[in-house]
Amino acid sequence: MTGRTLFLSPRVTATGQALARAARSRALHVETLRDWRVPEQWAGGASLYAGPLFADTVAGGLGLGLLEAPADWLARLPYALTCRDVEFTTVAEARQLRRPAFVKPPNDKSFPARVYPDGSGLPGPDAGDDTEPVLVSDIVAFAVEYRLFLLDGEVRTGSRYATRGELDVTPLAEDPRGDEVLAFAGQLAASQLPSAIVVDVGVLDGGWAVVEANAAWASGHYACDADAALDVVLRAARPAAEFTAADRRFLRPLPEVVRD
């Protein structure tokens, strides 16, 4: 990938800085986009680390494709992997909830992912599209949570990031449950994921369960090895023409590029 440029959003993050250092060590170019516009006359191989909203704005102009998990992926997993009921529905349907539930957009941050006492606290039709997909799940409390960067179904690097809901960051290799994490992650190989993705897992009621999947090009690395995480980011956000047929079905829909 010599000659490739890793683009970063204007928002400075620890992960963006770590990925930039890893990219420069490989003699890759690193550029920070200072606004929401792609450089004029841009042509070349690109990758991207940015939040979903910024990525939607610039990825098309950079000629990128962006891998993400299917919106309903978590809801389609067997109960043995989630240890809770998860429903894939629309925000309009979720607004009818009359019980507490954890509600989140699958692949965006269009509204806060959190426990809602009922559906009345969700965005109204004046604030967004009623057909926007959401995941509604039982309220659970993970004892410990881990972030895993996966490439071709294998964990390239991982990190503990929370214990009992509080930030608690440690490299996976230094965690006493590291082998258990890897063994559980091995069960996800047949779960219809793109070749490059981030999956969070944790301990729930004494057993292992999936927390969620996240796009590698938008995920924090915590104590993961930045160089290994960069491998996953470069695969997950790259020139659209480079994706294999197996991965094209996992490409994020992007807005049409408008040119002056």
C-alpha cells in the first residue's frame, strides 16, 4: 500500500494520532482534512479514519468504500451469542415501546444509544426519518467488556475497555481472560461479518456475549496495538474498486457525490 494516504477528520483523537504514527512508520502519507471538503483534483489510493457523519461527507469524493456490519447483524445472532433478546426495527415502531429498553442506531450516532424508560424519549418524526433502523434490546449490565479488531475473522488486536461500566483499559495480552476472549471470538467466524470489522464482547451473567459490532474506520482503539488496528482500518476503508464480491454487500451506502 505504498503511496496510500490515510485521511483523518479535523477532530483530534488519541486513536487518530496513534493510527497516524503507525501509518507514517510504513511510509504511508497522512493528511488531516481541515474542513468537510475533499482536496481539489484529488486522485490516488486513500483510506479514512473518521466518524460516520464526516465519513459520509468525504468518502465518496475520495473514491472510498466503507465496510460495516449489516444493520440487523446483532439481532440475527443466536441467543447463545447475545444472552439477551435483541430486536431490529424502526424508530417509529420503537417509539411505541411502553417498557424500559436499550435502544441504539445500528451503525450511526443519529441519537444517543442508551436505556430509554419507554419509546416516548426517542426522536420524533420532526427530528428524523421514521423508517430509520434501530436495535432494541433487553437491559443488561456487562461485568467486563473488550474491543476486538478482526481481519478475515481473526482477532488482530484487542483491549479490555470497561469493567462494570467504568473505563478500564488494558491490552488483551495482559488480561487474565484473554484466552477466553479469543475462544469466544472464534465462534463469530460464521456470523456474516465483513472481512474487516470491530466487535465488542463481554461477560454477562457469568457467560460470554456479543456487545455490538462497529466499523473499524470509526472505532477507538483503547489499548489495542495501533499497527495491528491499522491493518483492519486500511482494509475497511479503501478504494471502492478494491473490494471483493464477498465484501461489497457490506459496503455502507454513501450519499451521491455532488461536484461543482
